[in-house]
Amino acid sequence: MKFKVRFPAPYQVIDVYDDNLDVNIILENDEVYFGTLFTLTNIDKLMEKNREIYFWSTDMLIVKELSYQGIHAALQAILNEGYFNSVFSKIGVVKDIYSHWKWKDFADVVSEIKVQIIE
């Protein structure tokens, strides 16, 4: 399935191996999902900093790295393997979520990740 990615906050990843990032994933059926991507190094540092014995987050996906290509590959794998609805939460549809842009459907959405889709 085709998808596009938007970042609710600007993409400001400095270290692709040590960060976390919120994403909106837009599917070709116009549904919009939310998730947060974390690297293992980032989780470890957050736990150490806060002296936590566990870590959790809703709509969380642990990824190897947060480059545009890495994000796209991880999301494509989750879709292909059928885990997408278990990992992310649906937050609405394009016409409602992106009404401020006047986007009505998938075709209107401008993805912030420009990666060739391999199917």
C-alpha cells in the first residue's frame, strides 16, 4: 500500500541513531495515523537520564535509525507485514486533519519523505 509521511513538528534529527520523532502516516485510503519512532540508543539515554526501570509510549515503534530512508523502510515493512494497525493509532482522515492546507485526499498530501516506493 502506498503511504506518505508528514512530521507534526519539523524534522530536526541531529543523530539518526539517537533520537525520537513523531510522524503522521497517510495511507492511500485517506486515513491518517500517528506514531512516535524511537531508536534504542535514545530509549536507553532517556531511561538513564530519568533513572527509570521501564519505558513505554503509546503508538511507539523502535527503529534502527531515523534517516528519511530508514523511516520509509521501517514503515513499509510494518505495512507489508500486517502490523500497521497494531502499532499506530488512526487520528482521522486527510480532509479533517489537513483542512488548514485545504487537502481533501491522499493525492493532495505532500510527503515530507521523498523515497522511491518499492513494491
